[in-house]
Amino acid sequence: MKKTALITGATSGIGRATAEEFAKHGINLVLCGRRQERLESIEKALSKQTDVHILNFDVRDRDKTLGAIASLPKEFQNIDILINNAGNAHGLDPIETGSLDDWDAMMDINVKGLLYVSKAVIPGMTERRSGHIINIGSSAGKEVYPKGNVYCGSKHAVLAITEGMRIDLNPYGIKVGAVNPGLVETEFSEVRFKGDAAADNIYKGYKALQAEDVAEVIYFAVSRPAHVNIADVLMFCTAQASSTIVKKN
């Protein structure tokens, strides 16, 4: 029986790489994102390997999130695997000069968006007494660094919610885990630095994790035997020792 996975933030980076990895293994896909054209091009590419359904919505919008997931056609309604990947970092300011808009965006996407999507998917899992949820956290959820204040707070929240989910969903046999990458070379930094040239230097002088590296670990987690749950993974590239220590050439 083929499994169905719902992936948020599927139009780029880790979400897109995870969709490609899952498609290779014949997992049916519900791909969610804000960019319709990107969703359509990914759907076209991956439909050669598996069944794909796309949903265009912003996880910050509670009603649209719940409505989109409720609208799934029958053959995609039973979500076996949920990858809560949609997330963003905005700005890199000390707390005293931080932007309220940036703070709202990070809490709304990283925390509330994850909760809205989970709220839409979990009841089906509890009813079937099976399922697997992977929340994409960050090394920032384990270690606070200078000017990371609210972003780190949002990712610490993701880890606390993950642990709470695992406890609450344990009676239903639902697996819950988190994959927490350090530096990954994606569009993520362009968003964080708002197009500033500083984003170009983040990954210079060393080899950062690639989105595909993280996708492989996510697939590893969801492909374990029924009695095995990968509860928590912290991933760094070899050059990275902590949030603030990176060996550059």
C-alpha cells in the first residue's frame, strides 16, 4: 500500500528536496506552498514517479490552511506522513532594534503555521491510529546565538511542541520526531537578509549542508520499521561545530 505524505513549504529548499526524495521511493505527495507556478512545475516533474496533488495557501492563514487540507480529493485524504517544513527567518537584529513585522512573520509561520497544519491532519491520524509527523526545526532550537532572539525562540517552540505531540499522540501509535539542521545552503538566507549582499557570503569558504542531505535524513526517519521512531536529529555540516563556530578556508 503506497503511503501519502503532506509537505509544507514544498516549493524550494528542504521541502522541495524532500518531495523529490519521497517521489523516488513511490510515496504519494500532497505539496503545499505559496507559489502556484513553482507548485505546478514540481507537480509536472514528480508526477512521472508518483501521484501528486498541490495545494496553494499560506500557512499563516488559519482558514485557508484548514480549508485547503479539507478540500483534498478522496485518494489524498489519508495523510500517513506529515512534514511540517514551512518556516522562515526574518532579519538578524538585536532584540532592541528588532522589527515587529519580522517577529510576527517568524512566530506566525514557524509556530502557528505548524500548529494549523497539524490541527488539520492529526484527527485523521488519531482516527486511523497511525501516522508519522516530522517537524523541521533548527539548530537554533537548541542553542541561542547573538541576534537570533525571536527566530531561536520560534524554533525552541517547535521542539517543545514536537515533544508535546509525541507524548499526546503516543496512545495512538503515531510517531513524532524533529530534524534540526544547522547551516543549509538554500534560499533561506536570501529571505533572512532581505536580498542583502550579506546573504551571498554566508556559505563561502566551506561546504554547507545541501537540501538533499536533509531530505535523505527525513526519508531515513520515515522509512524505519514500525517499532522505531527517530525522535530527534541535530545535523551540521562538517565545518560547523555550533551555531557560532564554523571553520572556513
